[in-house]
Amino acid sequence: MSTSKKTQEEAKDMIEISEDKPANFIQHIINEDLEANINGGRVHTRFPPEPNGYLHIGHAKSICLNFGLAKTYGGLCNLRFDDTNPSKEDVEYVESIKRDVRWLGYDWDDRLYYASDYFEKMYEFAVQLIKDGKAYVCDLSPGEIREYRGTLTEPGKESPYRNRSVEENLDLFQRMRDGEFEDGSRVLRAKIDMASPNLNMRDPVLYRIQRGTHHRTGDKWCIYPMYDFAHPISDALEGITHSICTLEFEDHRPLYNWVVENVKIDGDSKPKQIEFARLNLSHTVMSKRKLRQLVEEGYVDGWDDPRMPTISGLRRRGYTPEAIRDFCDRIGVAKSNSMVDIAFLEHCVREDLNKRALRVMAVLNPLKVIIDNYPEDQVEELDAENNPEQPEMGSRKVPFSREIYIERDDFREDPPKKFFRLAPGREVRLKHAYVIKCERVVKDEETGEVIELHCTYDPETKSGSPTASKRKVKGTLHWVSAPHALKAEVRLYDHLFTKENPEEEGEDFKDNLNPDSLEVLTECLVEPSLQDAKPGSRYQFLRKGYFTVDPDTSPEGLVFNRIVSLKDTWAKIQKAQKK
């Protein structure tokens, strides 16, 4: 079998693999390319972030898409940093991006690249364009370039420097590189068509003068390529077959193709740019510039603040990579922009944590309960399942004693209708323990606040005993044993913005910040099984939600972040729609 025929057979096999579930429009394009044996039947993608901030949930969608397509088709995916702007880039961001991609479950193996790897070649390609009469040095100021560019309805005007000789352009471009001119005083522009209906084709800038210490090349360069020049060249040099971008680059595709066609790069790789809709999430901003503003102006506590949509923030919040991958897979790939309800992301997180999180008891707003007829010196070790959804996760022992704490909200002195928790003269079941009855209420003499409850228990109602089911009660409460409880700080996180779309035109997005996005509870109590809980471990606090141990935890005190509450609004929406 010839190499070409073998490659075509392999391509057909790849198409069959991709049809295990309905293909999206990008897969249809790839399938057609494989059928036509374009690029030798290869599939090679890349994820090309700029290291000027931390990645967010929108980047996670792109990561999952690019690495996922490579896996589906048995191809490759590169990680390449678009490091062409030294004024905003930093090694800190490079390392955070690598950490985030790995945490999501992907690996670029030995295919880690930087646009700066190709600076010398890009310069040579620019020189080649000048020699071919397809690029020139322009002395117009940035404002003048915009003015000469024209509008959507009016063509642009040619620069007075457009017809410089090849020799003059080569000389000026070399002197730009040598640092002879001031920042912003000259640029290198492509010579395409100032009357093009596409503004991006009206002699776009390819290089600008910009002094600044680059995180990899130091002060070697004072001219840097523009993204629209660097990106297609990097793709072609790396043998990328499908360059998948978000929708805002759709109008840049003709320029991408122009660069690929006019720069003489060895090899037969012809990368194809494909655009898809970026992720827009309700109650969230996705602009890296705006996220940086929140960090630098102190509205949040850093890029990894659990309220931030950054991958590092979601990781600290307690989201799992599995849940994020599931979310990205389920929202699909579209050609037009839309808003995804953040409740759906939270739904995916709940579904994942429901299977993996250990169940424990924690009291966030404690109210003491004394069980008067329980022996004072007695401590029982009661059996408690770790996760009823996963019996194989086993059980643990929970201490029970005469003095316990319950949630203050689980008691009402004058209960409303349908309040099935504790009240004077009423009975409830304590989870994993006994039925108790409230006999007496103790209040603070000055404030009237309830400070203590006195109850009795029925020893015949111990959970798991043959007689336990004979006593029917409607309410079941979680609790912790007073002598054994551990103190903890609990941080209750909510949406960072009150408005579904905080970036609506004409508004300052910061005006929509949620003043109640964080509530810190410092008097919480948790069961003793959490004594050695490690940062990053996740739990379901019974009846309260899912929580993770924050990195701030120390031997002096446990700190928990709420991941999501137990209330699943998205599941309720879906259920209602099916009726």
C-alpha cells in the first residue's frame, strides 16, 4: 500500500472515531479535509495564549477543544505562547498557564513553543516581503494611520510613504531593528489594498517599535511583530493544520491567509483558520483586561480569588477538572455568540462532586443542645456513611455525647407552618444518631437571644437499630459533638456580579459588583474526622453544600471555601422544561 493511500485509510478511521457522537461544525471541516487528504491527512492543533494574565473558564473551553480534537483524531496539539508584547507579559503568567493546562488534564509532551522562538525568522520573512514589494516602512503616527484607514463605508487613503523604494524600506527597517528610532515613530506595514471592504486588509501593521525587556529575549529586540503577522507564521512553522480561533478573529482570516500565501515557508503545511463562538458566562466578565483591573484595584484578592472565573480561582474554589471538561463538552461548539447560564456550570460541578465528595457534618452558626437524660461521661462512636451514592467509599465513626451543637436556623421558638425542624415540645432525628425532643429553652437575660436548648433523647431510636424506624419524625438535623468539634472558618462565596451581563454597553462593569459575594463565618464547628483534611480536598457538608479546604488552612485553624450550594437551579429548570 502506498503512503498516500495508507494515510487516506487512516483518515477514514479517524472520521469513524469522531462520529461516536454528533460532530460539530469544526469536526465536519476536519472530516472533509481528511477525506481530501489535505495536509497529508494530519490533524495538528495548538493552544496559543498570550502570557499577559491568568487563564479563565473561556480559555478552558479552547483548551478542551484544541486538545480534545487532537485526541479524537489521533493527532497532536501544541502549547504555544504568543509572547509578542513585552510590556504586559511575565514569567508568572507563563507558569500559571502551564499549571492550568496540566490541571485540566492535558499535556503538550515536548511541543512547548513560544512566538519568540521565531523572532529571527519572522524578521527575515518581513525582509522578504519588503524585497517582494509587499511591505513598506510607514512614518504616519498611530492616529494618522487610523485616519487614513477609512471607514466601513469609505475606502482608505494610501500612506504618502507607501511607494518608498525597496532599498529605502530595507534600510529603514534595519535601522528600526537597530534602535535608531523612537517608540511609535515608524511601523512596517503590508502593502495590500487600501480600498478593501475588509479594514484588516488595508495595509495592516506588521511590526512596531516598542522598547521593553522581554521575559525570554531580554533587550535583544526593540521591534516586535503584530499578532496578525506572528500567528500564521508560527502556525505554518509548526505544521499546524487547523488554527482554531474565537469569533472575533473571523474578519482577520483573509489577512491570516495572505500571510500564509505570501511568506515563503519551507514545507507544504497550509494551516486553515476556523472560528468558533467564545464562551460568555452569566454574572461573569471574560475580558482579561477587566479581570486584571479587578486584581490590581483590589476588588478581589488576586487572580486565584475563588470568586474569579480564572482557572486558578475555580481550582481554589474547589471545582474539579472533570466538571469543567464536562461543562465544556456539554455546551458544545457554536458559530454564533450566546450567553451560558452560570447555573449550568454549577450543575456540572454538583453532578461531579455528588459522586466523589465525602459527606461530613459541619455547623456554621452553632446553637448548643444539652441532652439531659444522656449519661454525662458517655461518648458513643456512631457509624456514618461517607457517600451514599458510592457505598464502596465506606464509612467513618462520628462521636456523640451529651452536649452537641446544631444549626441555629434549625430551631424556632415560634415555628411557622411547615417548619419540620426543632421547636419547643417537638421531636427531630439527629443524623446517624437518635430522636431528640426539645424540653426547655435558655435565653440571655439581657438580649433575649436563645443561647441553649435542653432536650431528651429516646435510646430506642438509635440509627441502624431494629427499633429506630418505629418513631416517625419529619425532620432530620446535622450536628457535631461539642467536646470533639473542631473550630473552622468558612467562606461563603457567591456570584461576583449581581447582573446577568455585567458588561452591557454604556455601563461600568464594576458598578455591578455583588457586595455580598463573600461572607466569612469564623465561629463554625466541624466533625473531628476533618482534623487532617488537606488543602484541596472536597466535602459535602450535610444540608449545606459542597466545600473545599482552602490553602490558607494551617495547624491553627481549618479554612473552608464553599464550592456550590446544594440548591441546583439548573436541574429544576431542566425538570420544568420536560413537563
